[in-house]
Amino acid sequence: MPRLDPPDPSTFTPDQRRIADAIIESRGALGGPFLSWMASPELCDRAQHLGDFCRYHSSLEPFLSEFAIIVIARYWKSQYEFYAHSRAGSAAGISDAIIEAVRLGASPPLEDERHRAIYTFLTEYFATHRVTDATYARAKAALTERGVVDLIGIAGYYALVAMTLNVFEVPVPDGPLPFE
């Protein structure tokens, strides 16, 4: 049961309506963290712009960014985030075996060096709150310097998304929960 009642779009202020319209135009729906963020329209507006960049316009193609997002969702045990992005990742070409291994917290069978660099970078950071010089150099070689910066942006944004979804208990639309 969500902790926040979903706002009624018929009661949106003009700012909320403008923000909601931009989110719907960009993403097709006003789901995930956005309904929770509508309680703070300026936060919602600023976050949705960052999210639009992180998800659709970073230097990491969807095959890479969606993989990073499911690794992030696993770390935060964000049910909705993993649910949504495992589907988007599958559509971007990430194998079911990789998605399932990430869901289970197992080492995924990664053939792409960029996926290996992302996985090592994120899991090392989550475990130690740092990355070694070797891990940084591997990520930079695989993703470019801009790619590493974009990966950090994606990780930070999706941590905010995960916290929002978890704290406000945004429900998974259908099917079983990814994490018990």
C-alpha cells in the first residue's frame, strides 16, 4: 500500500500540470517516483529533467544504462525500479540470464567488457564507497571518461528514485516482487 495518496490530476496546480505533461510527453506515463514527487513540484520538475538525461541522453546507450540501473535497483532492493528496468533492459538486449543473476545477487554472465566494467565499478563502490585505481581505469577504458561521469550521474539519480519508491512504498503494477 503506497504511503502517499496518488494526487488527483484534476486538482493539479498549473505548475503540476505543466510538469506532469512534460513527464507524460517524455516517458508516456506519470508513474514510478513522479506521483510521489508531485507533492514537491519543483523537486519533481528538476528530478524529471535529470532523469530524462540519465535515461535517454547520456553517453551510455540503453544496453549499458539499463544494465547499470538494474544493478543499482538490486543494491537498493527497489522493487518497482527493478521491475520496470528489467523490462526495459530486456527490450534493450540484456539477456534474461544476466537480469536474473543480478536479481539474485549472483555474478551475471557478462560477455560485454562494458557491462563487466559497469558491474565491477558499481558493486565495488556499493561495497566500499570507493573504487580502486584499477577499477576506475577499467571503467574509463571501457566507457570513456564521459561515460564514467554519466555512470555516476545515473547511479546518483537512480538512488534517489529507489529511495523514493522504497520510502513511499510505490507498488509494482503486476506480477511477483523481484526481491523478498
